[in-house]
Amino acid sequence: MEHWKKRDKKLNDPTQFRNTIKNSMALDIKIGDREAHVQLIKKEGSKATIQIDKKIYEVDIMMVENGVYSIIHEGKSYNIEMIHGSSPKNYFVNTYYSSHELNIIDAQSRYQQNRNKDGLNNGDKIISTPMPGKVVRIPVKEGDQVEKGTTLIVISAMKMESEYKSPADGVVKRVYVAEGETINGHQPLIEIQ
């Protein structure tokens, strides 16, 4: 259900957010290994009807503070923080329980994905966060073998803790920070090889 919000380029600007929702049609997004086709079917005030793949969701969504949204679906409330990532089509979505990297999939990004599958962009992976914060916990150390999805570091930012997970199987090559350290946005935190 949270996946549909990746569409918005200026999530921290309420006017842009509303205009994007009004004008939205359909898009594809990628969350981890999953791609989903998302379409806004109807929007009236804070209520929206959204289709994700073939499933329909009736939701009530409201921005409660800059970049933070409250979504009510089937009587359950979800709080979601949206943070711009490293490119205009990349976002991080934080909930109380997890953090997800999201990408809008269009013709250009599909082309780049196909190039990457052919090995044109392989190598080390640097884990960073788009926002400044504080390192809460680092459950790995240099030399540790990690599997894709293993929590590498926990960061506190904007009153929420976010887990950053390994994007692939590998070895922790370097840990650039320490627990309790204050960090800047886009600062290298952990390197996976």
C-alpha cells in the first residue's frame, strides 16, 4: 500500500504533492527486488482509491508534517516518512518498523537496469543515508560475511529509527562511522564488497 507514493518528486512540498496526485495516472515502482504497477484511480480530499498491480486499496492520506504522512487503510494507521534519495527518481520510505529504498521505473531507468544486469556497473557498494542523523547501532564489523537484506546500520533521523540493509551478499569491507556518532546526509557509512 505504501508503494504508490514514490511518484512524487517534491514530497516535502504540499502543493507539489497535491498537484502530482491530481495529475497522476500510472507508474511502475521498484522496492527491493519487487516491481509494482501503481495507479491512482480516484482522489477526493484526503481519500484515495489506488490500484497496486491488480489489488485495489481505499486509503485516507494526510501530510502530518513536512515529508511525513499518515495513511489509514482498513482502520489501521500507518506513519510514513518520505526522503529524497540520490536521484530525482529515488526515495527512501521509513516506517516505525522498516526502511525501504524506492525507485520510479521509466524508460531511462529500465535501460540503466538492463545495462547493470550485463555487469557494466558492478563493484563495491557504499551504504549512506539521505539525511543527517545519529548512528544508533552497527550490528556488523569489518570482515563480516553478510547476506542481502542483513541489517548493517541503524540511524535515527527525524524522530524515527531506520535500518539500512545490505543490497547484496558480500563482505563488510569498511565501517566509516561509530555508534553514537552524528552523521551528515550522503556520508559514507558502510562499504560492502
